[in-house]
Amino acid sequence: MANLTLVYGMRLLPSDEVTEVGEAPLKLKNGRQAHVTMHVLEGSKEEIEKQLRTSLEAFFDLYPEI
């Protein structure tokens, strides 16, 4: 299996201050660009942690070959 790179970002902000979330651009070695879809999780610390674990498990379910 090839080595993989998981790209992600996190930042906590007051929930009433976020007005828009866009894609994050990536530059690849071959000169091409890719984009990472940003996700928003809201709630208490415990709710966010639970949602993040669920989201991470679902993400890897999309790639059963790895």
C-alpha cells in the first residue's frame, strides 16, 4: 500500500460568527491544484467530538481498499 497524506484543518470559533465556509486550495507536486471541502461541526465540545469521530469513520468507509 502506498503512503497516504490526510489533509485537514480545524479551528474553533463562536458559532454565531461564521458566515461562510469555502474550499481550501492545495498545490500538488505535478503543478496541478486540488481542493479540500471544509466541513462545519457545531455544538458542545462533546457533541463536536462525537460528530468528528463519526465523520472520520464515514470518511474511511468511502475508501474500503485502504
